[in-house]
Amino acid sequence: MTPQQYVQQKAVASGSSFYYAFLFLPAPRRAAITAFYAFCREVDDVVDSQMIDPGVARTKLAWWQSEVVKAYAGQPSHPVMQALMPHTAEYGIAQRHLQAVIDGCRMDLEQTRYLDIAGLTGYCHLVAGIVGEVTARIFGQTDERTTQYAHMLGLAFQFTNIIRDVGEDALLGRVYLPLSELQQFGVKVHELLERRYSDRFTALMRFQAERAHRLYDQALALLPEADRRAQKPGLMMASIYRTLLREIGHENFQVLHQRIRLTPLRKFWLAWKVQALGRM
């Protein structure tokens, strides 16, 4: 299996909404974003496995840190880095971007609670804002202001993920909803861990969803007109993720016992609509 086949298989197997936006990119950009996405998945999978020992996970992340350094020195050994490195210079993918993603994933091993929204946003900056910055470059950014849009959109995606995954994260002992906001709505951590619904929980989740919707609005308002066409793949992802967020709301935030999803056909339709009609 070639490195390119490896990253393609990784992207397809993930079932992520991001993959549907990749389909509409020209081949060189599609190859770059697929390799970068595979890197993010590899690193994220290190800490997401329920079976892995935290010590082993730290060792694996340290290996990835070293692998990134070696790759930028011209000696990539992992197929993901072999697939990614030919694209780094053309699209401005710096070593600091990849190391930041690793640092964000390491936080999952070291911190399972966040006191307030400021602390949570710092984490989201690493695991989502940086990813947004890199993807915007690959899509064809020409205006410096697009970086701010990409960071904001990355935060919107991550907050949507947090809302969707409350139940799954609780099974891993992780609570990404800020503790100060749980207290504000009278929701106890043990209620999340025990998958107990209440009117208080629904109100808390509605509050989280409203903030995520504001982030989408703020991000879209920041996108310069000059880059709107090039950033269509990001707008496709925004359409898919925001539709998912609305669907979660329609299901009254029943996320403790299940993961609410959109069908692959619906994701493709939403992506195609942005591509063909230019609207979300």
C-alpha cells in the first residue's frame, strides 16, 4: 500500500463529514487535505482509544512529535508523513501546526475537566483552530483575514463535536462542558457520567448550541469575499456541521445515550448544494 492509498483509506474509514467536502477539490489540493486529515486522525486516535493505557498514549504522542521533526528534516518514516510532506511547502503547512495538534491531543490525557469557557477555548484552539488555519491554506487562501475566519469556524466545529459527543466523552471520564456553566444550570458531573437527562440538562445544552450558532455566524461574517470561492469546502463543512447541530436540537439534545448523525447521502447533498448553488 502506498502512502497515498494509506491516507485515502484513513479518510474514508473515518466516516467524517470533512471527507465529503474533500471530494469537490482539485486533485493536488485533495491529496494535501487528505494527508493532513489522516495525520489529525492518527494523532487523535492515540488518545481516543478506550483500551490504551495513558502512559502508552503519551509515549505514542512523543513518537509523533519526533516523527514530525524528522519529517521536516527530510526523513519521514510513517506513511501519513510521507504522503503529507510533498505538500507542506506549497501550502504553508509548518511544523508548528502539526506540533500544536499533538499538544492539543496531549491535553486529553492530562485534563478531563475545564473550569470555564476560556480554558476550553484554549484547548479548542489547538485541536480545531489550528486545523482550520491549515485547511484554509490548502483550500486556497489569498487574504490574511481568512485565517481569523478559519480559526473561528474551527471553534464552531469543535463546539458542535462537544455537544454531539457529551455521552461518549462521559464514558471516557471526560467532560468538556465548562464546569462553571454546569453549575450555572444546576447540572452535576455525575449526572452526565450516569447519562441522566433533566430539564436542567436540556437548558444547558440549548445554551451550548446557541453559542455554537453564534460562532458559525461570526466565522461566516469574517470570510473575505475574495476568498469565498476558494473556501467553498469549508463552507460545505459548515453546512453539514450546522445542520447536525440543528438536528441535535430537534432531537431535544438526547446525546447522553447516543450519537446523533446525518446520513452519508444527506451530507453529500449538503456539500453538493454549496458547490452547485453557492449557499448553505
